[in-house]
Amino acid sequence: MGRRLGTWSTTRDAVNSVWYQSADQLVSRSRDSARKDGWAAKAIDEWVCNAVGNGIKPQSLHSTPATKEKIQKLWTQFVTEADAGGLTDLYGLQALAFRSMVEGGECFARKHIHPMSDGLTVPLQLQLIETEQLPFYLARPTPETPKGNVVRASIEFDPRGRRTAYYFYKEHPGERLFFPNYLDLIRVPADEVMHLFRPLRPGQLRGVPWLANALVRLWELDQYDDAELLRKKFAAMMMAFIIRTNPEDPFLPNAQDQQTTDSGGVAGGTPNDQGVQVATLEAGTMQELEPGEDVKFTDPADVGGNYESFERMTLLRIGAGLGLPYDMLTGDLSKTSYSSIRAGILSFRRLCEQIQYGVFIHQFCRPVWRAFIEQAALAGRLDARDYQANREEYLAVEWHTPKWAWVDPEKDVRAEVIAIRAGLKPRSMSINEAGMDEEEVDAQIAKDNERADRLGLVLDSDPRRTDARGAEKVEADDPEAVGEDTTGDATAQPKEQRRKEMIQ
């Protein structure tokens, strides 16, 4: 209530009322920043690369190995056919959907069921829809709205508060030049739509752009950088100033009559369409000054301190608003150490994992998997005659997020080995955390070992044949392979003949 905070304007409106007042501006300014501001574009790229990467991939948990293998093969084929637009695969759609959620605050994915005659392996495809195509203003029932249901922010709810439909424009309102009926609304049942957004408050209906609390600083920093660049550019263009102590001295032509100097620069200016004299500058300009005139270029220290420290401070606050460490946002590692980088990355990755599992996998990946299994069963691609009785077993799935890459992977691998050998974590968990399927890894290892045995190869990577130091193992119970030792210890001293037999 003090004088210092008298201009702090606040509101107790609910989240949807606050969002409704500025939704259009937030989305449009966020998209404008993503197009034109390098820092905003870098922040979005970092989120997409770290959260989605080359794809968040599923592993079926069906108890029958043959059924599980069939599901995984069908999924692999479905991935390449999932995009209704045919521009990318399912993992590309994941990245695009996440990017749209960060930039626009939310994204919608509509499921399209196709006839078998279309030739798809699984008759299911996905279409991504941007937030602008679901109008912000619609808050009343339409002729298509069932009696008793309500519409809020273009989302229809039944009396129990469950989402029953979405009211989309037939086309994106930004495509009005190509579609004259773009403002026509179409009701789409909620079970055909996946709504992706990060809920920040209970009861929130629509998403807010992730750049929202950094937009002002991004805009101001861009203006400041531009002004600083122009200041230095103009200062560098001015090669020399000529001060005429005697206005009648014919040393150089009059400035008003001079257009181009001998050095290629322009001294003076040219009138614009309104007849106003406009000064122009080029590299190597020699500008003539009137008697008594002088020129001084402003030093950044004269207007508020060091430029670099100001920019760093601003970027630190922008990164905090976007949930990104400073070094990840800027790529500047000049004032960081290995421990500080690792600490910052660990904090970011905890936040990233929370969004991966609590938002993206729940709102996008799981519904896609459910629709994929159902359509594969209905289309007969999957022999699931017991689907209704064992539905949960078919839908059981484990999602593998992209592997985290570390600055010093050798230390992390050693830590994993120690934890596994000590029984602190299962080997399968370590493989899953790397974004791989443990069964596929084991099958590939077995295949490699079989090929090595067939060719008579003894590799350091084969723990059946070599120890941790790469030395070849010898069976301790073979008297010919063990030398005599008066201490009673069996020391491995293999004979040449035994070595040949082992290789065979």
C-alpha cells in the first residue's frame, strides 16, 4: 500500500478471464518474436531439441512375445504414414506439435480414420491445428450444441464438466486470401482431438505462449541491440570531419551542393519526396561542418553502463523466464565451469522431464498409442480377438525419451556400471534411460556374439571371453590351462594349444 507500489496494478480475475483479455496479442507477439528475434528462436529450438529430439518412442508391454513383436512392427510402419500432410513422420509431428505449443501456447492434433482402400498399414493419420484456428471469443452455445452443454473459449462441456467438442474454423483465419469461408465454424467431437498445452493454474482452459513473460525484455533488448549497432555503424562510416574556419574558403565545394566525395562517401544529403533534406552516410564519408560545429559520438558508459554486462543481465532474466540456463540460451561458455554447467543442466532436465511426462506424453503420445492399437485391431492388422477382455494389456506401453548427452560421458558410463553391479538399478532401466529398448539391445548383442563365435573373433567388448582389462579369460577348472602354484592359487597361464581350442 506504500508510495513505491502505488502504480502496481493487479487483478483477482480467474486465469481464463485474464487470458481472454490479451490472448490475441500474446499469440501474435510470440509468433512475431519467434520469426524475427534470434534469442526467441534459439529458446524454442532448445526446448524442442531437448524435450523431443529424434522422437519419444514407445515400447509395448504386452506379455505375449509374438504379439508384442507384431505391435512394434506395426508401429514402425505407422510412424512413416502418420502425417496427414505427408511432410514428415510421427516423430516429426511430435517436434512440430511441441514447437507449436511453446510458440503459440497450445496445439491441437486431430485424428483422421481412413477406409482400408486408402492402403495405409493402420488406417489412422494425424493433422496438427494451430491455436488461431480455435477462436478465443466463442462463449455461447451454437445450433449444434446439445441441450444442457455449455461453450467456453470454443470448447464444449457437458453438465459434468467433461470436454465433449471443439468449435474450429474450417480454415486458418490467416489464410483468408485463399479461403473465403474461413470463418465458418465446424464442431469436432472431443474424442477426435488432442489438446496440447501446459496448464499453469487449476481450471485453465487454453494455453499461454511460453515466451509470454519474456516478450517485453526480448523486444527491448532487440531495440537496444539495434540502436547500439547503428551507433557503431555510423561512427565507423565517418572517416573525417572538415571544419571550415573560413566559410568563404574554396577548399571544398559547399556541403549543400556536394553529393559524393572523392573517397566514395557522401557528404551532405538529398531531399526526399517531401523536399526535406535527408542526411545519408556511406563508408569513408568526409563530412563538412559549419564554423563552430563539432561532433561527438555517445559512449555506452555515458548512458547507463557497460553494454556487455547489460546484455548478459537481460539474457539471464530472459532465460529464467523461459526455463533455460544462460549458457544453453546463448551458447556463451566463457564464464562457466564444468560443475556450473552440469548443475544448470541438471536443473533444466528435471523441468524438461516434468513437461515430457506430465504434459506431452500424457496429452499427445498416450492418445496416439491408444488410437493406433484400436485401429490396428479393428482393421485386422493385429490379431486381437481378446482385445475387449484384455484391453489394458494391449494398451500397456512404456515411453522412452531421448537420451541425455553429457559433457563427460565416460564418468557417467562408469557411474552406471557401478550402480548396476552394486544392484542399485537394473540394467534394463539404464538402457531405457538411454532411449533404447532392452530387448532389442539384448537381441543385437546375441546376434553380434553369434557372428563373432562363428568367425573365431575374441573382442574386448565380449565379457564371455575377456575380463575388464581386455585379457582373455581361461577356465580355472582346466588343469592344462592352469600353472602350478605352491601357494594354492590358480593362476591363469594358458598354453598355446588351449588358446587355439578356445578360439575354435
